[in-house]
Amino acid sequence: MHEIKLAAPGKNAMSSELMGFIREQLKAAGGAPVLFVGDGDAFSAGLNLKEVGSLDAPAMARFIDLLEDMVLELFLYPGPTVACVNGHAIAGGAVLALCCDHRVVTSNPKARIGLDEVAIGLAFPPRVLALAKNRLPRRHLTQVLLGAALHDCHRAVELGLADEVADDPHAVGKQRLDALAAHPAGAYAATKLALRSGVLGPTPEERARFERDDLPVWTSDAIKQRIRSMLAR
């Protein structure tokens, strides 16, 4: 088993550095079973807003590309992956958990899980949107994405943002990972690839539309002001 600990400022916020670290760790794991866990009392509270708020258009394009590459690599990772959601998993943190084969969330009633990008004013990058459409139940997709709310652990399971609740998500996560790892590795990897290959796209048209219509919003004055207000709270 290869454990990847998310450890970064801002409740393990997803910075360029942390996303690069995750990609490096996946490469180092080499197909071995992977368990994700957050440092401290959070899984990941989302993208690093300090970094996002500081980026100009070219830098933001690189940041989004890094996020989308990480999502694709984790989604297609050949070995079993389990997210031990030991605290908040918000926006980018929830996206990371969605990439994993199984997600165990803490029973702590204070923990919140959700995709609140629309509430911030941001459109989903194409691969992230495709991931949500693939991993969330169709009947809950509109509520999760357009409602843009943060949910407690039990509601997160009902909506498909997590698979189960545990008082000790780390111990249960390891158990679930061991069970998945007990399957022949070749059959697991081949079936996972058959299920997921090509799912995240995006098509050239989808990518062009995001870059033309949505990416400029990520560096707009309105979003930068909203981020400053959020950080000041």
C-alpha cells in the first residue's frame, strides 16, 4: 500500500505544489494500491484560493491544465485507490475524492463535503465536469452541481459524493483498499481502464469553449474580489 498524505496550508488546499506532489506520488506508487488521507482534521478544503486569486490569464491556464492532468491520472490509475475523507472535502478536495475508486468519509458532524464552484462563480473545467457526470448518480447531479451546497457526511453518501461513513475512516479505508487489492492486479487494471478510458475527454470543441467563455472568468476582477472577501472571513 502506498499512502499519500495531503499536507498543505489552508486545510490542505490544492496548490500547484500539492497537485504536482500528488502526480509524483502516483508515479512513484507504480500501480500499487493507494490510500489518500488529509493531514490534520481536513481532507482538502479546495483549491488554494490565495494562488488562484494571484494568477493572470496564462498562469491560470497552466493551473487548470495541472488540475485536469492530475484528475485524469488519478481517475485512470491502474491500481485500487481509496480516499480516506477525514474532514472537509470541498470543491477541489471533493474532486480528488471523486477520482478514487472508493470513498470513506468521517462521521464527524462538522465535516462538510461538496462541489461549491457555482456558488463562487466558477464554471467547471471540462474534465472535472465529466468526472462529476461519471461518478455522481444522474438523479443527484443537478442538485450537487447547481445547488453548490456543502453537505454533512450522511447526506454526502446519499448524494453519491462518498460511499460510506466511518468513525475511523483511516482504518476502514485501509480495509476497503486491502479488499480491492486482493483481486488479481491485471484484471483490476484492465477492467478499470475499460470502464474509464475516454470518459473524461474533453473534445476539442469542449476545450475551446471553456478556454473562450469560462477561463477568462477565473481571472476576472469579480472573481478576484470574491476570493479576497472569502479569504478575509
